[in-house]
Amino acid sequence: MASTFFRYAAPAAFYPVARRLAPWFGAAAAVLAIAGLAVGLVVAPTDAQQGDAYRIIFIHVPAAWMSMFIYLVMAFWSALALGYNTRLSAMMAQALAPTGALMTFIALWTGAFWGRPTWGTYWAWDARMTSELILLFLYFGIIALRNAIDDPRRGDKACAVLTLVGAVNVPIIYFSVQWWNTLHQGSTISMTAAPKMASIMLTGLLLMSLAAWAYAIAVALARVASIIIERERGAVWISHLPEMRRLMPS
Amino acid sequence: MSAFIAMGGYGWYVWMAYGVTALVVAVEILMLRARRRRMLIEARLAEPEMPITTRATLDPGSLS
């Protein structure tokens, strides 16, 4: 079992796995998103209090969840990269950062366009929004730090340290609505209490969340494949890849 | 159909949220494709056994 796992820790062994799995997760994301959009925009009824403005929830909440979750996964890979000095885990962390930044941007953007009709403002310096904005800057900082360091192995270590230090922000975002008196509402969905929303709305939210998961996995796998090619170039196994021959006639 | 676009008067907010999300997701997918292509070309250039004469034709700058 352990030996099987570690065999795929080699970039050369993981590359074909990533390439093979990515389209399947991409297709799953597309199907789930179409179903989720149909439920969220068409099937689910207009909200009694918020009218149709509430429909932004179907992208806002999944994106906000993913923005934090991707960071935690990145921190996990970073810890592995620092502790075991494994290249692939650092590459996984590197592959997740742009998608984490994307999810954070979507959460902030859709939040602004939900806040305006419901609270009367696009933006407020409230604890939830400010800590989520800091998360976006953390993602940007990690990407910029990576690009600023020429030696990839040194870049791995620096980014892993920054990622782990920045992880302190994730519980701050998550608990901000409880710790401070914020404009942002508390969580609508809880593991311990009955959901405070209609089941059809919950279905739409679940579909869109699964779509966001599948999308993030697909994109991270596709990106890690590119990162592997970038960092392993010159290796014999790379020149033997069929896509290298297909690139152009030699 | 026009009622769907109007979103009960919230059309601007709903479609700005959904539209920009669709746009940034599309941009990420396109950037990912471009990156893969660029990395494959660079890996091709890094191949040690490559004859020097073909390098000019594989210059990433000459490809769109």
C-alpha cells in the first residue's frame, strides 16, 4: 500500500496519471455545473425576502468554500514538501495557488454584487471580507514569490514556508462571523443543525459545490502536468512522451 | 425569456456575478492550454540530442 503510494510520488510516474484523470474531472465539473445552474437559475423559486438576488449564492458560497479549502490543501502539500523534501508535493502546492486565487476572487466579486442589493454596499471593511481579501493577497504573494526565485527547489521551500505561515488566516476567515460583529451573515449551512434553506436551493448549492470541487481538481491536475514538464525538461522520459513528438514534425 | 434576464429587477447584480465568474474560468482554462503548449515547446528545445539547425524553427517567439 505505502509502496504504491510512494511510487506515484515520482513526477515521472504521476504525470500520466494526472493527464489521464484531468479530463474526467473536467467533464464531471461541466455536467455538475450545468445541472447546478439549471437548478439555481431556473428550478429554484424566487426567495421571499431577497428576490432573485439570492441566486448569487450558488456561485458565491462554493467559491468561498473552495478558496479556503484549496489553501488548506496547499498548506498540506507544503508541509509534506518541507518535511520530506518531496518534489511532487511542492509541485502540487504550486499548481493549486492560481486556482485558489481564482476562487477567492470569485468569492469577493460575487459577494460584492450580492452585497449591493441586500446590504446597500458593494464593499465594507468587515472582518469576513477583509480576511478574505488578505487570502487573495496571500495567494498573489505565494505566486509572486515563486516567480521571483530562479532555483525551483529554493522556490519550493520559500513558498512552503509562506504558505504555512499564511494558513493562520484560514481559521480567521472561517470564524470571523462568530468572533466579530460583522456585516456578513453567519453560515447558512451547518453540520450540526437543520439547514435554514429550502431543499431545492440546497440541492443547487450542493451541485455547484461538487462542480467547483471537480473543476479545481481537473485544473490542478492539468497544471501540475505542465509544471512537471517544465521542471523535468531535459529528462529522457519527457522526450519519449508522444505529445512531444506530436508537437510538430521533426 | 426577458423575465429570466431581468431576474426580478436584480439582473445587473446576478449577471455581473455569473458573467464575470464564467469569464475568469474561461480565461484560466485558456491560460492553462497556452502554458502546456509553451512548456512542451520549451521541453523540446531542452532536448540534448536536438540538431542545432531546427532550433530556430522552434523558437517560442515565432509561434503564436
